[in-house]
Amino acid sequence: MAKPNYIELAGGERLPILYEDRSVLAIDKPRGWMLAPDSWNRTARNLQAALETGIVAREFWARSRNLRFLRFIHRLDADTSGVLLLARSKGALGPYSRLFASHQMEKRYLAVVKGTPSRSEWICRIRLRSEVDEHGKIRVDAAKGKEAETHFRVLMTEVGRSLVEARPITGRTHQIRVHLAESGHPVMGDELYGDGKEHDPLGLRAVCLCYADPFTKKRVKIEAPAEQFLRKFGFEASSLKAEVIT
């Protein structure tokens, strides 16, 4: 029997598998799932814990791949959807983590932001603190903050909102969201840094990871579909196809 092209969680939710090889597996993470150690029990929406449960229970998606280990290599905010890379062994976790730490992992996001940026492209290098405050926010700190760099490009504008491509070079917590808010164009639906309301969808999606496999040196490009995300925020996917793919 063929391996399923998705991971099915205990509640029946299916996470599409975008890519897999002997070392890693990439899924399309839905919004609402937190990435935390499997022992962290302050939420029922802990994705790592849900994956561990499926592996221990020998669910078919795990059994068919002989999976004994699966752990997130990087983080996406709970309400950010899109490409999430998972290590299939402890031996793969270190080399892939180093790709992110050394900025050798190319990351691309689509962000729907409030208003119309005055520039079609810009780079934000505002320094950020490494820890959240009592409200869950990351603060700007020009003196003691850590270096953070994000490249932005406007893809399309509509009345009151714009579609922006974000390419973060560093990987600070909430980096894209803070940099866009500081640029005067917060992400739509962002409760922390904009004027989003509870239950509003966050207009941020991880659409691409690109890297050189640390073992084979083969170039790998993993993409998540963007059409549904675009439609949700009122953008026509067909007119953006060339921009989104490149």
C-alpha cells in the first residue's frame, strides 16, 4: 500500500506533505498550531506533541515510513501557515538547524499588509530583542537588540491592503510582523502588532524554502500552494502566478 501524502492527526486533521527524503519531511502547517517541545502542555494545539502521539501509536502515516522520530527544525508562529521542515532523525536535526542558523536557508513568505507601501522594495534592519514582554510582544531595541534583516517587495495592491513578499535573512521571533509594523504596514489580522481582532486570520504564509542538502549538496526547493491564501484576502492568484513562483 502506498504511503499517504499527508499526516493525519488524532482529531482527523490532515497536514499535506510537501516534500520528503531520507533526512527531512516538509508539511503545510495550518494556522492555529504551536511549535513547542512535546512536554509543553499549556495548550492542546502543540504540533510536536501531536506528531509524537501519532508516531508512538504507529499510525499508518508514520508506520508506512518506519518513522521513529520527527521534530521541527525551525519555528513558525502559531497563526502562520505554510512550509514547515521536520527532521526524520536526530542525526539530521543538527545539520539542518545549522542551515537556518548560518543563513543558508532561503525563506520566502507572502504577507497581506494594511495600506500601500510608498516603496516597491525595501530592506528593514531594525534590531529586535530576543524575548517577548509580558504582553507576548517582541520589542525594538536599537542599542541592545539582536541583528535582524528582512527584504520586502510589493507584489500587488488593492484598496486598503497590499500583498508583499518577505524574505527574512535572520530568523528572529515575530521578525516579519515587527518589521512590517515598524514600516507602517502591519500584517492584516495581527492582534499583537496591528489592529487585528481575535479569530481574524493572520495574513502571513510561508510559501518557500530553498537550500543545498547538507548531505548530498543537491539543491532543494519546497513550495506551499498560495492560491487559497490569496483568495481569502481578495487577491487574484492567476495574475500573481509569475511573481509568486519566482
